[in-house]
Amino acid sequence: MSNTATGAIDHHFDPSTSTGIPNKKLLMWLFLASDCMFFGCLISTHLIYRLHPPPGVPSARSVFSIELTSFSTFILLMSSLMMALAVNAIQKNNLKSLRASLLTTIFFGCIFLGCQVYEFNNFVFEKHLTITNSILGTTFFTLTGTHGCHVAVGVFWLMLMYIRTFQPKDVSRDPRWFLRNVLHIVAFLATILLGMRLVLGVVRGMEATGANLGTLGHFAHGYFAELLGAVVSVGLLRWLARPRGEVGFNEANAIDVEMMGLYWHFVDIVWIVIFTVVYLLEYL
Amino acid sequence: MADAIAKSDFLGGEEKAAPKSLVLWRPTAKTGLISWLTTVDHKRIGFLYGISALFFFLVGGVEALLIRLQLAVPNNHVLTSTQYNEMFTMHATTMIFLAIMPLSAAFFNFIMPLQIGARDVAFPRLNAFSFWTFLAGAIIVNLGWFLKSGAPDAGWFSYAPLSTRTYTPGHALDMWVMGIQLLGVASIAASLNFIGTIINLRAPGMTMMRLPVFTWMTLVTAFLIVLAFPAITIALVELMMDRLFGTNFFEVSNGGMPILWTHLFWVFGHPEVYILILPGMGIISEILPTFSRKPLFGYPIVVFSGASIGFLGFGVWSHHMFTTGMGTMGTAAFAFTTMAIAVPTGVKIFNWIGTMWGGHLKMRTPMMFALGFIWLFMLGGFSGVMHAAAPADSQQHNSYFVVAHFHYVLIGGSLFSLLAGIHYWFPLMFGRKVSEFWGKLSFWVIFLGFNTTFFPLHFVGLDGMPRRTFTYDANMGWNQGNLVSTIGAFILGLGVAIYFGVMIYTFFKGERTTKDPWDARTLEWSLPNPPPEYNYRVIPTVHTRDDWWYEKHHQAEVAAEKARHGAEEAAHGGIHMPFQSIYPFTAGIGILIGAIGIAVVDANPDPHVIVGAKLAVTLVGAFIMIVSIYLWSLEGNEGYHLHPEDEEGHS
């Protein structure tokens, strides 16, 4: 928490532990081991049921849209790159770069989530694959939905970490920092949710009437409240992010960012496995 | 370890609990209710686990007595068939998840950090969170007794499709599912913490091969929990999805396969068996050397046997499923691995015998329980190997022979070792000692009662009496065995009553003891009893295995070393203590509310209501949990410094 540690910090060795591995890093590795078993069981369920389809189950190939999923997989991979840059930035005590990398990671994570929302909507309403009407729907939505929850938790964590970088160094001298903190969270969540809704709205509009100016005008009219809300919350975010004295977030917090990074990369790797065995396998 | 003080996290609150703002208030009460709700001290959390476990142990015991009462004579009507189903479901669930596991966790918490020379676990607040989540799960599982839904009644394994909505409607099973889910979260969180502690917080010189065996078994058990519980988590998620949202995981008409539940359950369930017994093996490996006045015979072999039991434990689950028609290959493979896992277990038995061989045996109460453990656990092991032979098992399957077997390993094994552990460490925990007469009396009554209860069940089982059937006819030839067994159960109940009566008496009025009353060998006995909040005034430097024994025989050398290290530590600001925190407790409250929303509140049948009472309660609980965890991370892992007077010298 404090930055009174003297001298250079060795980010790969913590002298206070028996092994030199920081406690938090060890905890995260152990948790990920547990999570491996968790996803292992879920993916196995899907693979087992895939081999025994009852009559009448739609074929996965007729449902999936491999182009969209390839795109979102690529985006998620790129978010891992930005996450790695974020860890690197804070280890060099570069706050500006850290914030930019975190925001990009969040942005990419949200694109992935948006693609999933679009995909789920498409499957349910266009392809008529629901979680209850077939075993494919059951295993597919449960597995990818659980992964989506992991990504959402990761985005939430990244967001809180980003906001944490604005906490003043001496909070006792700044009694209103906590209120600002809460406002920051609310504004950020509003931005994410409204942004996603708007983008999905545009996509839906273009699907319905094609990409032309008339569609956009129609859209601006239909989503006026959302547009207004998004503009206000983005403005709030800008205002809350303005420089305001020294912050209590530096190199010593690198381990917190790194721990989060481990989680994010893991969720990414799980998606690569899911993309391979749930999607690509169907096209062999 | 002196470097721990220089850790950047630690320099935040220099000897003060400075309020940064209202939400980041750190409680400082050292006595009273608030101090227990906000405690992060591993010893206090150990007590909380212990008290809860003993309470649920008594609840489970009463359930067992009711079961035995019902089976005492043929065509009995003490319980209805439904009540009987509830009893055997809740007896097993309670004893496994709410009695034996938390009692083991109590010892992990209290003893393990002391044995490795640490001042607390790696994540003190996470440790508190584990306990409160455990309690939330325990409450949810037992809530059905007080509601009109009744208690869960699908067995502790809740096999699909019996446990699906079609065959078990109502909220009782939802509560079971949610409760076990929470207990899993609590166990995994606690285990991550224990592994981190053992790997990272060992005192200088405490190499892995110098760890006391109990600590080693804690490590193996924690790994088992971390890797085995996700399987039941997924199984429960799938069952919950089926029950709440109508998915098809176990819905045969839509392609679901109930056998999947059985596999997932036992992928967890068999490692769980070792989760229950390995801590006990660790306790026995502490007690036998102390009362034989010899080091443990073949320490590395005991450790590696424990670890290989852990590994093999993941490869034997299908021996619970020999009768499901897996095919010759699968059956043969699992029969083989099951026989293989008996080898390291047998090796340990020989090591314990080797430890006692030629020792100066002191027959004190903990030693009696430890010897009872070896004898009874061996009997349970023999019948276990009999199950490993698949053809024989298909005859014994689902009979009382199996019931006799696992009570020999769970009571004769786990419970005897835990009772031994309570006796053994009671002086360290409370500074008082149980009278030898009453201790030994309770041992003999429990030993007698236990064997009278469960030995006849072997024969009743081989004569074909099926498990989980609420009554039987008089002409089956099972009458005598069942009556003897019921009488035995009440003797066992009497023994347990004596045991706990004596414990409670001793807690208030027992004979006070000095430090290290057993002349023991491991580090925890170097502490005054009860140990101070900070455990070690000076973090010990470990020279050998059984380091306390070494200290007792190299007093001058160790005293000089302690003085030197003590001065170094004082120069770094003194003993660092973590602040207490209320947020683990409030997070537990949030989890409890959320679980009630999911499992207890009725869904609104009107599809137009988007946020009904069910979703609302769940969201409120989730919100409380998320806010608590966020504030918990905001307040940070800061602490304060202590400068205790030299109190150790006087005790």
C-alpha cells in the first residue's frame, strides 16, 4: 500500500517469503490450477455429450458463425498483449502507460463480451438454439457462458484496478476521495453497458436496413437516452481522470496488476481451448 | 524472516490503527463479539471451526442414533420412510462436510502455522472469509429442517436422475446443492491459503523435508481439495442449471446422461475420502513419536506415502461404480489402482509400528486413541481391499458391508485420530489437561461402543441387507445383528458424551499444565500455553527435524541465537500484526443471503415479472458480497507493530 520501500524493487523475488515467490502470485497460480480442473470438467461434459447426440439435435455447424468467433478470439488474444504491456508499465512505474494499457485491455474485453452477447442473441432468436431445447444448447451455453462470466469478472477487476490508480497518496487528507471512487465506478459501468447497447443497436439497425444515413438517423432517434447517458458518463470519466496531486499507486503495486494479469491470460488460454474443441472441431 | 518486517506492505500503519475514512475503519477490539466477528488470528479461526464442527458432530450423532433406533427391530415405526431418507442424507452430509472436514480445518488453522514457525497464515482475511463462507453453507444445508420443504433426502451423493426436478421437486435439494457449493468455495479458499502458507511462510531452516508430518499431510490434503472440489462444483452447477433453468444435463429424454453425475461426483468423492483421512494420519504421526519417545520411523517414507496416496487418490474413483457396467477394461483398471493405493497406506502402518518398536511407550490418553486408530483403520482397510476386487464388490455393493467398511475408516480412522488430536493439543490450546482416568474411560467406552455398533454390520451386510432402506422384515435373519448394532450405537453415544463432558469440565476447571506437558518434539510446543496472539516472540531458526527436541538439548546455543534475532527484529520495528477486518464477515452474510435467494425463495410463476423476489434477494446478496470484497481490497493488508514484554521466560 505505501511506497516507503527503499531501493529498487525486484519484481521476481520477494525476500519475505521462503521461496522468494510473492504470496499473491502463488495464490493466483494455485487458484488457476483449481480453475483448470473446473473448466476441464465443463469442457469434458461438452465433449462427451457431443459424441452422443440424440435424434433431432441441430448440427453445430449449422448454428455456429466461425467468422464472428474467429474475430472475437483474435480480439481476446490482443487484449492479453495489452495486459502484458500493462504489467510491464507498472513495473517501470509508468502510470500513464499503465492506464492506457488497462483501458485498451478493458476495451478489447468488452468487444469480446459484445460479440458473445450478439452470438447468443443470434443463436436463440435466429437459429432457435436455446439452453433448454437441446443438449447442444445446454452444454454450449453453459460452457461459453461460464467463460463469459470469467471474462466479465476480469473486465470488472481491470476496471477497479484502473480506478484504483487514481486513489490519492494520503487519503486521510482527502475526505471526498471515496465518494469520487464510487462515482468513478458508476460512471465506468454506465459507459461500458451503454456503449455495448449502442454498438449492438447500430449493428442490428444495419442488419435490418443496411448501412446508410437514414438508418443512422433512425438509430439516433431510437437510442437518444442511451446516447445522452453515454456522453455524460464518458465526460464524467474524463473529469474524474484529470490530474489531482500525487497518487498512491506505484511500482509496489505491480504484484497486484501482475496477479490480475495471470488471471486474464488464463481466461484467454481457456478460450483458445474452447475455440478449438467447441468451434474448430466441428469444421474438421 | 526478519525481512518480512521490511516488506513494503507492512510499513503502512506504524503502530496505529489510523482511520483513513469511515468505510476503511479497522476494528481493534480484542475481546467480545466484535473481536470474534472481525478476527484474522489463525488460532481464533481454528476455534471457530472447531466449535462449529463439534456442534454439527453432535447434530450428526443424534441423526445417527435415530437411524439406529429405527433399525433396532424389524418393521419399526420410529421414523417414516421420508424422515429416514432425510436422516441418512443429512447424517452423511453433516458428518463429512460439517464435522470431520471442519474439525480437520480447525487443526490446520491452529496447529500448522505454529509447526512451521509462522505468525499467521499467508492471507489472514481470506482465512476468516473461508470460515464465514463455511458457516453460510452449513446453515443453508440445514435450513430445510426448519422449513416446510423438509431436509434434503436424496442421499449425500444425490445421484441423478433421483436428484432432478422430476423426482425430487421442492427446495430441499436446492438447499443441499447450494450448501455444498458454498462449502466447496470455503474449502478451496482455505486450502489455497494453507498451501501458500506452508510453501511461503516457513521459518528459516524449515526445509520441506523438516516439516512436521502433520503439516505435510495438511499440504497434501489442501492440494486434494483444490484439485478435487472443482469436479463437484461443476456437477452441482449442472444439476442446479437443470433444476432452476430446465437444462438437459441429466435429462434422459433430451440426450442427458445421469452416469455423468456419478462420474463427476466420484471424481470428487474419492479424493474426498483421502481429504478426510490424511489429516488424521498426520495427527497420528505426531502423537506416536511423542509418546514412544522416538523420532518417527522412516520420515521420508511416511511423507512420500502420504503424497502418493494423494496422487493415486485421483485414479480410483470408478471403484464406486463397478456395478454400472463400465466394461471389463475399465473395471480391471480401477480394481488395479484401488489395490495399488492400499500399498502406501500399508507402508504407513508399518512405519507407525516401527516408531513404537523399542520405544519407551507412555500410555496416555492421546496414545490410546492413536493405537485405537491404527487397529480400527487397519480393519477398515482390509474390508476396503475386499471392495477393490470387482467380483466381490458386486456382491457387497450397496449392502451394510460397505456401511461397516466406511465407518471403520471414518470413525475408527478419521474420528479417532481427531479425538486423539484434541486430547493431545488441548494443553497447548487452553493450558489445561484432561484427567487421565476420565480420558481413558471415554476411550474404552467409545472403542467398545464403536465395535459393537459396526462389527455386526459386516455380517448383516454379507447376509444381504441393503443400505438406505428404512425397515426390514423379521424373517431375513438380520434381527440379531441390527439389535446389537443399535445397543452399540448408544454405548458409542455415551462414550462421546463422556468425552465432551470431560472436555467441557476441563476447559473450566481442569488441572493447569506447564509448557510442553508431553515432552513433545515439534515446534508448537516451544510456545507458552495458550500461545500469545503473535505466536513467536522471535521467529525460530530451525536446525533439524523435530526442532523443539533439538532446542531442549541445545539450550545455550538457541538462547544466544534467539537474542540475536530478537534484536534484529526489534530494530525493524517489532512484531508485525495484521489489522482485524469486518469485511470477510459481511461478505459471508452477502453469500448467505444470495444463497437463500437461489435455493429457498420461490420463483415468481408469472413470466412477465423480470425481477421477482427470488432474483431480488439473490442480487441483494451478491451486491453485499461484491461491495464487501471491494472494501476488503481497498482497506489493504496493513498492520501494526507489537513490542511484547518478555513473558515467555516466566511461563
